[in-house]
Amino acid sequence: MRFARATCREPKRDLLTEAVSKLSDAVALLSHAREERLAAQLEDIIHQVEISLLEDTAPPNLQINSRMGQRVQEWVHTGLLEAASRPFTAVNNGFQALAREMTEYSKAAFNDAIRTWEQLLGVKSLEQAMQIQSDYAKRTYENHMAELSKLGQMYVGIIADASRPVKKPR
């Protein structure tokens, strides 16, 4: 959609009203696609156009804004916007999985430390305490190394998912 220069006030108002409607649709699509930054920019443009409707003057950058809105709508309709946002979604989901894994590991390590402390409270000899402490240190080291390996693999998976090439939808 191209916006032509209006020679009288009513066609200009109609063009601006149509632009606001189209941009509002684009904002809704972007919000649905979780592209808040672009949606916020378009909402700012809508606000500018609405102000110009009230003042009955078109903003100087209306054609630039309309071309941007037109491109965004094309991206949304062709699936390019969704394809371009996939890497960000993959990274976000990966970091959420990492956070869950780290939380689970922290809980397990804390519970293991509490169980070991309870065992230490009931010891009858120094030799028994040293054995419990030695077992705890060995178990903690092995669990920590296994967790680091698992987190490393998760990081590699995040990078692999995020760096897949963006394919143009057909």
C-alpha cells in the first residue's frame, strides 16, 4: 500500500486513518509473534499518526513509516518474521532449561549436604566421621563433574539450535 499526497484534508484524513488501522493490525500480529520491540515501535508510529489526525497535519516521515509497516506486514504474511525470531526463541528456551537444570542440581546438592550433616551428627568415632566426610567429598565431586558435563552439552545444544540457518518459508 502506498500513501499518495492528499490535496485536500478529507483524503489525507482517510489515508491516515487507513494507516492507523494497518499499523494496528501489524502491532497485533507482532505482539502475537512475541516481537515486543517492533510492536512498541509501531505503537509509537500509530501514536504519531493519531496526533497528526488531531492536528490535521501529516507527520513528515509518514511515507517512511508506512513503508516500514508495509514491510513488517509482508514479513508476517510470508513467515519471515517468525523464521527470523526462531533463534531468539531457541536461546530463550535453552536458558530456561539451563535455569531449571541448575535449580534441580542445587536442590539435590543441598539435600545431600543436609543428609551428610545428619549422618555426621550421629557418629560415635572420629574414624566414622572421616569416612562419612570422605564419601561426601567424593560423591560431591563426581556429581559436580557430571553436572558440569551436562550443562556443557546443554550450552552446545543452545548454540546449535540458535545458529541454524534461517530458512525462507515457502
